[in-house]
Amino acid sequence: MTDTFSGSALRDDSDELDRLREEVRQLRAQITASQTTSARALSRATRLAQVVSVLGQLTDVDDIFARAAGEVAELFAADIALFWLVGDGRAELAGSWGVPAHDLTADTAELPDGVESATGAEPLVSGSADRVPVPPWLTPYDPRHVVWARLATGDETLGYMLLVRRTEAPFDSADTLELRAVATRVALAVDNGRLQRRTRAQLQRLHRLHELTAKLVGMLDLTEVVRAIARIVTAEVPVDGAAIYLQRGTTVELAAAAGDAPPAGLDPATPVPGARVLRLGAGGKELGLLMVRGAPPVDSEPDALLRHLADLAALVISKALLFERVSDQAQRDPLTRLANRALFMERLEQAVADAQRTGGSVGVIFADLDKFKAVNDTYGHDVGDALLVGVAQRLAGAIRVPDLLARLGGDEFVVLCEQLPGPEEARAVARRLEEVLTPPFELGGTRLLAGSSFGVAVTDEVGYDAEALLRAADGAMYRAKGTGSRSPG
């Protein structure tokens, strides 16, 4: 059987073949385009993952912004990338790419008007440069399309990211979707970097406080302590000056200062213009005040260090005050508050050694009240104590400025005379002491005369021996008492 094909049938088959070939060509083109798109998407996804990985490895905030600017610009085919860090009510340009350094002036730190409000409800805003805020200083770069992303963690805004394209290639939905992910990752990296920065700062502050504590706790002299604290505060904290005031009864008095000259007195209830005052207290007791000029912002890192130093100062000052009281009790007669025997002998030995080295003269005046036991027996110990206090006050007012008056015990007083021009000067001091005791004492309605005997010894006659000098003055006093002489022995 023979098949017969007409011309029209052949033409139909040819058209069908052409149609099929066209469909195959289109399908191949679609597959190629799909493969190209998939490869581009895969490459971009890989690059995005690499950027995220890089950001995750950075811990320094400055490094994060510096690295992110270039990485993000390349990832999103942007000609310019800028990052701002915000905090303490101000913005700071923290990272840039595509802008020469000479164009990054102080003005570039400011955010353009409208950015904060534009990204308030929606953290990412994109569009043409004539519809979206652009920093005025970028105008010479002919920006065409821009995108702003607010960098935030929770409710806290950490900064802003700006990408700029200088070509007619708007940021599409795929760009904005991925930019959200990048902005989130940058914000997390910055937040982590800030946390690590604060942690390092706290560790450094604690280490420095440990060093300062070790330095200060070894000091016991109150004057040395307050001076050191004032110097340390001005050296460790960015302030213009620091002053320590100590509580003295109902007033506070300037004890030490560094930097700007502080006022001599300070009323805790009256604010000082341009200054901040911190109370110094320990064990529930007010010790004084620390005043600083040009204080750092409250709740800042320097402010935290300042408050730590104030706490340390209070503890060290408390210790120095305790040492001062204990030392005073150990070196002072509790009744008359004059130097006691221990302090007198310490000063006498030092004075004799100095005089021997320089060839100077030192004298000792020994004084003893006559018939003091009879006063105690007749009028009681309270009157006797009052008489001793009165005698101490009169003697203290009659000695020279460099002299030291001490009570050795009972009714015995002694004076150390340094820097004597000669032996007669010591005897002249003794005569003045005898004269001031001549008038009677009025003690609670009782009128008493304080008879006294004095003995004088000087190194010119005894030699440079502290113990021998004291014994010689004691012996001279007893000889005067035995002879009833009114002239110092």
C-alpha cells in the first residue's frame, strides 16, 4: 500500500517543526537565564554569608565599621557606603567607603535632616536621591539612588548605614530584603563590640584601681594621703581640677588640691558652679568632700572611675584619720594634750643629733610644781587636774615657736629648746616660764598659787647626749628646789 502526502501536509509539518524548535530555543534560553540567575543568587548568598561571617569575627567597634563599609558596598554594588555611630546625643561618622579622606571633615559627622524620622517606623528606606535624605556634602558625587538602614538592637538605635549608587540602578526588593539581614548583623556585631569594649574598660579600671589601692593603703600620714588622692583624681579622670575637703567639727576645710584652684571653704548644701561634689563617708561617718571641676558626664566610664576613686578615697582617709588618732594618743598626754615622754625623747634625740652635726646648741628646761601633792590631798584630784591643765596652758603660751613642751608625768613638765644662740637663751626662756606661773590660778572658786622649780641644761655644758641632757636638767631642778632658789638652776 502506498501513502500519498499532499503539499499542504508537508507545509503543516514544517511549521510545526519550526514551532517546536522555537519552543526548545526559548526553553533553553529560560534555562540559561535561570541558571545565570541561580548562579548569581548563589554567589550573592555566598558573599552575604562571608560578610556575615567576617562581621561575626570582629570585636572592635572601629574595625567593624571600617570593614563593613567596603564589604557591604561591594555586596550591593554601591559606589559609596557610610556608617554613623550614635550615642550621648550626637552622631559620629564611624566608617566610610568610596569617599576620599580629605572630604571627610567635621561636618560629615552630622546626620542629614529627616533620616531619624524616616527610619523611625520602618528601619530601612530606599529611593531616588531627590526623594530620600542625602547629606548635602555628598552632592558633588552625583548620588542617584540611596538606601538608609537604621542599626538597632531592641529599642536602642546604635547608628545608621547609607548606601549610594551613582548610576540609574535603583535598589530593588531583593536588595532591601538582604540589606535588612546585613543591618541586623552589623547592629549585633556593634552591640557585641561595645559590650566587649565596656568589659575591657572595666577590667582595665579594676586593674588600675587595684594598683592605686595598693599605693594608697601604704600611706598613713593624712596630709600625704589627701594630696595623693587629689593628684590621682586629676591624673586618672578627665577633670580640670580636684580638691579634698575634710570635716572639722561643723565645717569642712580644704585639705589638698590639684589642678584648678578650689575655694578655701565649701558648703555641702550650696552648689559650686561648674563643679561636682561627692561625699566621702565610711562606716556611717561623714569624713569630707571630693570636689571636681569639669566632671565627666554622669554614668559614663570616666564617671564610674571617679565614683570608685571617691569610695577608695573615703576608705583611705578613714584609715589615715584612725592612724592619726592612735598616733596622737600614743604621743600625747591625755590630760593636758601636751607631748608625752615618748614623743619628747624622740624629738630630743633628733635635735641633739642635728645640733652635733651642725655645731648648734640645744637646751632642756625641767619644771616641777612645788607641793602639788598637798593640792590633791586638800582639794581633790579634780582640782589638781585642773591646775595641771592651767599650768600647761600658761607654759605653752610662754615658750618660743620652735620649742616643744611636754608633760613627763605627775607634776613634771619639760621644754626642748632648739636653735639656741647660746646657754643664756635657755635660761631666759626658763625665767619667762617661771614668771607666767607666778599669778594665782582661779579654779572653780578656789584660788591657788602654783609654786615651781626649774632646772636648765644645755649641750654646750653637758655634751651631745640626749639622756645626759635630760638628767642634767632634772638634777639642776632638784638643786634649785633644795635651795629654795627662785632662779632656774
